[in-house]
Amino acid sequence: MRSGIEARPALIGARVPRLEDPRLLTGRGRFAADRLPRDALHVAIRRSDHPHARIAAIRTEQAAAAPGVVAVFDAASLENDAMPLRAVSRMKDYHATVLRPLAADVVRYVGEPVVAVVAESRYLAEDAAELIEIDYDPLPVAVSAMEAADTAAPRLHEDAAGNVLVSRGFARGDVNAVFAEAAATVAATFRMTRKSPAAIEPRACVAEWDAGRGLLTLHSTTQIPGIVRDALVDALGLPSQRVRLVGAEVGGGFGGKASVYAEEILIAAIARRLECSLAWCADRLEDLSATSQAFDETVEAVLAVDAEGHLLGLSADVLGDVGAGSIYPWTCALEPVQVASFLPGPYRLPAYRATARGVATPKPPTGPYRGVGRPMAAFVMERLIDMAAHRLGIDPVEMRRRNLVRADEFPYRAASGLVWDRSGFLECLEMAVATADYPALRREQAAAREAGRWVGIGVACYAELTGIGTRISVAPGMPINTGTETATVRIDSSGGVTVAVGVAANGQGLETTLAQVAAETLGCRIDEVRVIQGDSDAVANATGSYASRSAVLAGGAITVAAGEVRERLKRAAAHLLEAAEADLEVADGMVRVAGTDRALTFRQVARAVYSEMGRIPREKREELAATESYDPFFGTAASATHLAMVEIDPDTFGVRVLRYVVAEDCGRVINPLVVEGQVHGGVVQGIGAALLEEIVYDAHGQLTTASFADYLLPSAAEAPPIEVVHVETVLPENKMGARGMGEGGTIGAPAAIANAIADALAPLGIEITTLPATEERLFRLLAAAQAQEEGRT
């Protein structure tokens, strides 16, 4: 007789509701600012109001005497408490800059921390900070990257040879030869302006110093708890086992919380100095002016094609405005070099030549932002392909069909040297156009044009490298191992399952996704799994979440570790049930002898292992726990095709997205609800980059978009219905067969919308080369086109 315990449907691939949502949606999540000890002191930071100046004098006497003030610190008074950090790299032609908790001698952007005030409340600290008097000797500035790149421009860093902090070249094939024989070339200068991550939760950190044990705990809004912990160990000179970094609940990151910040070092150093608990929470002005920013690149590019529309060669010059210096630890090479790396995209490209330069300007450093380099790369390449298709009279979809890397060509080495292991490049294109009914959309567009409406259709394809392993560094030449992840899986004496990982959630449903992987591999119910993440104490090698790595690397490590625990569980149960291991089935939290009613729960096996000594011989007793690491070595390619249909109002020049389809390949989909939520969020963020979001500095280096009244974010009104379809290309050598996908929406959306706008305005001869395509920019483009037409007549 068989017990008949029916195994539940597979968890991987199931639409499991997010486990974290009940607490987050009912206000029970505990974020950094919620972790204030009762006796915590508060910090307010006086920041530079100059883009580039020498600090002549700082007078803090009035602030120190203000009510409730405990201490005031400048760089000199913290000199022995925190060592500066350098984002080092082995890359040729790279100049490292210094990260300090407070500016010393010179400020290099508006918003840079200069003086910290510690007081009994935030309000008192803010009031006292206003009493600080700082004398500055202004220094000359070159605000734009183009101006700063000139060898005669004023230098932002006196120890550097100039403002070009990094330079790298790429070359494949004979570009000059293919340009000479090309049937057509298209060229343009493309621009994507500076962005802010603008997470719903601004940056914050709370430090607790345990003087009796010499322990520092920092709760921070960070995506990289392990990397921040290691940075604090280096900066403060503390033993690593005495420093704990916790980022368990993070209200959005988008890359802006994936770097080490001066404020984290500052708060930790002061907490140790004063032997107290200490808190700092940024307001929105601080977040917009001092959190790392994104993109800000200009790309001059030329694409050569033959008469049938096949790509022959691409030449590009990438000029990245990297701000005041390198973000730690990723270096200033991160964004501009990745633009050049990903420019060839998912296409066959025989010849390629590119340069990438990172130029220092008096603005906050640019750093990781959802997609890192790929949104700009896709924008440039997809616009060029549309321009070439228009020049040759080929439909844009057909142009892509002729050039996308096909299934029989994988693994494919792209023109920049990146290797695509395998992905559904062409399959995503075909599924997107089929889902949208592309021919019907073209007929609808033709009817709209007959009626005088400005309607356009845009397509964009992209590929990205996700789950990067040790073979490829996230930042070239950076001596940090970002290519491996560790997980610990254990069954305790009561049968409960705990999974500990080094990655960190910041809103992407990670807790649910990893619990699904653990429960499926181990053979238990998902409600029996607890996931510990965002805590540098969780595992020996903790890094964090960035570069679409969490599901691939942490999921891979969990798969290996849970598989080992499952085998240990079976060995113990085999002894208890007096059965062969090969005859045992593990499902739904039970170990059963196949075809019989003989079974044990996880709890029963665990009690026999841990508590009921003697039931299992000592030589056969194994702890039901395992710690394993996973390294995908190279990483794995993810890809998608985005298709957008837009309409432009001829009176206001506002752009409305009428239809949006995404066909994406992230390999084996662990949870379709989570994947589709990530795609929806990414697309809306990409709409913001395409139409609205722009950080603006004036000619004097002053921020003019310092609030959400001026820095415009997409709202529900700008979010169209988004159709998502999945192409699941699974690689057997990849644990679980999963690929990263959290950044893809932001990569494809700007390019697809830019192509759609250009398509809508094609009868007027207008091309889109700058994003965001705001109403003002579209108005000026139309006015210029009309003036040019009038000049001809």
C-alpha cells in the first residue's frame, strides 16, 4: 500500500506570489531608517555649493555650540579614523581617484560632503549645519565632457595628466576597407543625457558600535553588503569579523545603491570614534545631488552596409562624462567602456573600431545604473540600423532578420570580443512581431498617417551578458572577484530549512525566487524555507546584487548546496527506513520509499540526526547542511526584442505609447510573475529615459533639476499596457538554465521608443539622436526641419 502523498507541481516555472509582499504592503518591512536604536544620534552633512573650489577655511564654532550638538567633524578631524579608498584597476591608461568620507582641501562637485554635524536629533543637526561657515577659493571648471576632454581645459584632479581618466580601444577587421566598399553608410552623433536612479527610498545608513566587543554593525540601503563590509574593513582598519553590513530591506536600487559611498564610511567612522549609535538619512535633494548618476554619453558612430542590408562595419567614438571621479569599486571605466563593449549588439559584424574615454567633470560620479552601458549601446546601434534600413528601402524588421546571430552560429564572438553562449536572438524578434501582429500595425499606421496623425513603430533588439563568472570582470582590470557566489543550505533539528546567500534584495522579488529554487531542489514546501540575504555575516563570501547576477549565481550556488543536503537527507533516511537510497523519493517535505507507505518527514529525519542519538551510527551521521559556491566562469547571454507603437501630439509634441510588446529570453523562467514584473518596471524606467528624465547642470556646474518638480519621472499615466512573452533557451551546463533579466526593460525601451518617434516623424525628415525626446526637443527639431524646407523653396 502506498501513502499516496502527491507531489506538488514544480515550483520552478510556477507563478508563486511574492513571499515578501505581505510585510512590505502592510508597512511591516524594516528598512535602514526603521532600525534606529533609542539612543541614536543623528548626522547632518554640510555639502559643497561650489562645483570646483579650494577649501580656504572652515569655521564650526557656532555649530558646535548650537543646542543638542555633540560633535562636528571635517576631513582633518577624521584623518586618523578613516583611510581614503582608491578604485584601482590594472587597465592601461586609467587614473585612479580617491574616495574620502569628507572632502579634503578641494571640492569637485556641488553636493560633495564637507562637514558632518552630530546632534541629538536630525532637526538640531540640520539647524547647526546651517551655522557652519566655509570659505572657498573658486577654481575654473569645464562642465561639459567635450570641453573637459580638451588638453587645455582646467584639470579637476591636479595629480592627473588631464581630465581623461580612462581610455580604451576596440578593433576587429579592416574597418577602412569595408567602408570603402560599402553600398551605403549612415552616421550620426548620439547623446543620452545624465540620469538619476531616483529610488523610492533615498540612501540611508545606521551604525551601531558595540564598545564592549569592538563590533561595528552598519545597516545601509545597499545592494552590495559584502563589498561595503570589505571597504569598511580597509578604510577603518578593523578586523573583518568585527564588521557586519546589513541591507536586508532596500527600497529600490537600480544600480545607484551598488557602490560604496563616502557617507557609509563617514557614519561608521564617527560611530566608532564617539562609541555610539548614529544615523544618517538623505533627503531628496541630497539624493539627486550626491547619489551616483548615470549615462551622460556622446557617441559619434558610422555604420556601413551592403546593398542587401548586411552589416559590414561600425566605427564609434564614445565620450563618457564620468563626473568627479571613479565610483568605488567599479572605476570610472564602467559605463563608457561597456558602451563600446556592447555596441555591436546581437548582430554579425565583420569589422569594428571603437574608442571609449571617461572624462572628469565637476558633477557627482557616474556609476552603475540599470543596464550599465547597454541602454546607450542599444540606442546607437538600433537607430543606425533603422537609418540604414530607411536608406536602402528595407523594412526595419527584415533588416534585423538578415543580421541577427542565428541559432547555428552559437557560441558567437561579438566584434568587441564578448562571447554570446547562446540565446534566442532571432526567436525573440519573430515572437515579438507575431505577438504584436506587425503587418496589422503597419496597416493601422498607414491609416493614421492618411488621417494626418503622427504615428510610428519602433523595434529594438539587444543582448546582454548576465551572471558574469570569474573569467570576465564586471569592471575590466578591477581586482575584485565578482564572478562567484556562495550559498549555505541547512535543515535544522526541527526540519526547518534556512538558505543563506550573499546577494541582496532591493525590490526584485529575490526572496521568492531563491526560495523556489531551494524548495524545488531540496524537495520541500516553499513555506518551509527561510531566505537570509543582504547580510555580510550570512556567508563567508558575500558580495551583492548587480549586473543581473543574483538568480544565476546565487540560484546556482543554492542548487549545488541544496542538492548536497538532499543527498545527505536521503542517506540518513535510507538508514532509518532500512531502504536503498535509489528507492527513495523526496517531495513535499517527506522522504518516501517509492511505491510504499513507508515515509519520514524532514522533521523526523532531522530529529534522528541531531537529537535522537544512537538512531544513526556515529560514522554515518552527517549534518544536514552544506555550503557551496557557484562560478559560471564566462556568464550567459540574455536577449530580447522590444516593439513600441507611439503617437505624437502635433500641438504639444507629447509622446504617448499606444502599444508595447517584449519578447525576452532569460532562459528557464523561475517565476513568470517576478520576471514580468521586472520587465514592466524596466520598460517604464526606459520610458522615463526616453521621454522625461534628465539631470541638468548649468554652465557654472550648478544643478538645476534638484527636485521632482524639475526631474520628471514616469507615472502610471505614462505606463502603457505591456505584453510580455517568453523565449526559454535553456543551456544544460548552466545551473537551472536561468539567465539574468532584471535590467533588460531599461536596455530595450529607449531604443525602441526612439525608433518609433523617428518613424512617426520620417515624412518630415527628422531623426532622433538625443534622449530624452522631450516636447521641447521635438518642437525644436520640427522647427529646424521646417526652416530647412523653407530654405530649399
